[in-house]
Amino acid sequence: MWQLLANLIGGPLVNGLVEAYKQKLAAGNTSERIAAELAQRELSVEQRERELAVQQNIADDGRWWTAAPRAVVMWSFAVFVAKCVVWDKVFSLGNTDPLDGDIATWAGWLMALWFGGRSLEKVARILRR
């Protein structure tokens, strides 16, 4: 019925405009649908990444030989930092030689990753987008 009415009113020009408008609506709906699907996929991937991270932590912490090295390194460095800050600086009861060489570099990276790891992940995710 619309086709007949369009032919009577304006002929091919109106038909072209109506067809172009229909295609625009279809394209808009398609792009919105695609954006919604992509957002849904991204949420699914993030959820799966979280699940895998939890599984990895359970696997690492579930066996003493996989959890021990990380714990030993982190707690050893935590004790060193506490000794330097609290005992040496706050109470002025000692003097610890500063770290140097590779150990100093490793300690800096350990502290950065230990306290800033999640923040680095967030910044990387923002930059990736």
C-alpha cells in the first residue's frame, strides 16, 4: 500500500528517500546491535579472566611448593622494609646498608608490582581502549 501511495505522490524520488531512510534505520539498529554484542562479549571475557585468575590463585596457594616462593620473597622484603623504616628511621636504633645492584632493581620492581599491580592493570585497560 505504501509503495502505491509513494508512486502516486512523488514517484522515484520519494521511493528513493523512503528506501534510504529505511536503510539508515536498519544500519543504525545494526550498529547499535553490534555495539551491544561487543559490550556483552567484553563483559563475558572480563568475567572469564576473573574466574581464571581466581583458579590460578587457588592452584598456586593450594600447594605449598607453589605458594612458598612468592610468600618467602614478599615477606622477606616486607621484613627488610619494616626493619629499615621502623627500626632504623623511626626509632633510630640501627643502620642498615642500602640495597644496591640487581637486588635494588628487583626490590623496586617487587614493590611496584606488589602495591601498584592492580593500578597498572587498570591503566593498561584504559590505554588499550
